[in-house]
Amino acid sequence: MKKVMKASLAATSISIALAGVAMNASAAEDKKVLLKVPVAFATSLPGLGSPIPKVAEQIELVTNKSIRMKVYEPGKLVAPFEILDAVSQGKINAGYTTAGYWAGKIPASPLFSAVPFGPDAGEYMAWMYYGNGLKLYQEMYDASGYNVHVLPCAINPPETSGWFAKPIEKPEDLQGLRMRFFGLGAKVMEKLGVSTSLLPGSEIFPALEKGAIDATEFSMPAVDTRVGFHKVVKYNYFPGWHQQSTIFELLINKGTWNDMSAGQQAALSQVCKASMADSFAEGEAKQFAVMKENVEKRGVHIMQWNDTMLDAFRGAWTEVVAEQTANDPMFKKIWDDMSQFREEYKLWGQNAFLPRK
């Protein structure tokens, strides 16, 4: 019996060794690929820009250096809002950003970034990977004429709802405010009398400091504090109704993607999927200590939206959805599919989790 076991173990060891040799041989045969990846967010920002250097490190290891990434900080190779066009046209072969930046070009794109009153990270990933999300994501870019392959490559937990100079108790308090705001949430704020602008991260603090804007939202506390919003405005509102989770994308020029071997494509897809888990964990881990310091050392007031304000945001969002679905067939197609998935998910979501106290 022992001899049989030893023989079996030896055979298994040989099989594993041969498989490893085969994988290394396959990687050695793959064409070398260098992805030049401009990013929309500074890599120093935890959970926001920090995932992509980790992806670059891991993909090099996993593919035995047959895929390498060179990451460029915002504006160093391509401006953040130009990444999609540059990748599609082949000026660069990849870029790391978020689909919500393309709302002016593709009205449906924010649905793959952050959805007001939308899914949290777990539900969002469920729809993306096990519903029709990923298929629709690629279809949206294809139908809009963009020559890109898209991979979800990071996801953040909820953002803060914004930084204000004074408390906001009723919808009228928003009237006339100039505010940096992202994605579909900006359309909600506009219905409530806010003048919104979508500034890239590097331009927000100077605009706030100089008084070009009165308030802003951007990201999670660990990110916002690094940017320094608390130096100008002290009222930080929660929950982030406009971004309960946010997806970030790796865009790859289709020519570059199609030239990769099936193994390289699989490796990149799986490393990005692993990054979804890692970025979410990082985001969850790094907020509470910063929030505590904000209150104790920086004079920040952590505020909760009252029911009146949340009802106002929700009512305005209903109007925005009606307009967007009426005006854009692709938006309607994606929204209907996401909504159906979420309706079915409710049976699980409402029964499986403990209420938070």
C-alpha cells in the first residue's frame, strides 16, 4: 500500500512539474507585450489609483514577463479625459480609468461606473460576472464605435456624499451651489439647483481653495483627506447615495488585445478580477482610521443626510432615470437588465444579511 502511495505521489509530482514546464514554455512562446497605461487617478491614492501598480506587478509575475505594464501618472502621457479616445485610436494601447468619465460621449457609460441608489460592491460584481453586466459593458463600447476591450479592474466601497462649507438640512440649501460632482449623481444634483462640473482629481482642491466651486465630492475619506478638502470645507456628508460602489476599468486597444495569446488574455482577465477583490478590501480597511482622525485632529464634522434630503435625492434620481431611458436606447437596455437582476437579487439580499446597527 505504501509503495502504491509513494508511486502515486511521485507520479503526481512529475505531472505537476511537467505542467509547470509546459506553462513556462507556453509563456516563453508568447509574444512580448508592453502595455503603456496612463491612469486617471494618482497611484498614491489608496483604492483609487493604487490598484493598477499592483496589477502591473502581478501580470508580469503571472505571465513570466510576457506582459509588462508601464504606468503613467495622470497627465504624463494622456490627459485623464482623453484616455478612451487615445486607446481606441491606437495612440496608446491601454489606459486605467472609470467609465463615468465618458458620459458626454456615451450616455450609458456611467451605469458601469457608479449608480445612484445602486448596487453595493457584492451585488454589482454579481451582475457583472454572473449576470449580463460584462457582456453589456463590452457591447456598449462596440456599439458606440470604440476600438477597445474592457476589463473591470478595481471596485471601491461607498464614497462620501460630499464636502460642504455649512450644514445642508433641506433641498433649498443646495440652491445655487457650485459643486464638483461625478456621473449620474451630477444630474440628480442639477435637478436640485446645483451647478455641477466634472473636474479631474488634480484640479478639485485648487478650484475649492480659490472659490471656483463651493463644495465637492470625489472619493472615500482616505482619498479625500490626502487631497485636502478638509482644509477648506469641514462638513463631510454620508451615506454616498450617488456611489455605493464604483468600478474602474482597464481599457485595451482591440488590436493589442487580439494579438495576445489566449493564455495572456486569460491571465490579464484573472489578474484584474483579483484586483477587484483586493481594491475592495483595501477600500474597506482604510476609511475608519482616517474618519476618526478627521474628527479629532482636523475639525471635520461627519454628517448624515436626513430623511428629507435622501427622499429628495431619490425623487430626483427617478426623474433622471426616466429621461435617460427615454433618450438613449443603450441606457434603457442596460438599465432594464440591471434592474431585473436587482429585483431578483432582493430575495437574497433582504433575507441573507444582518441589519447593521
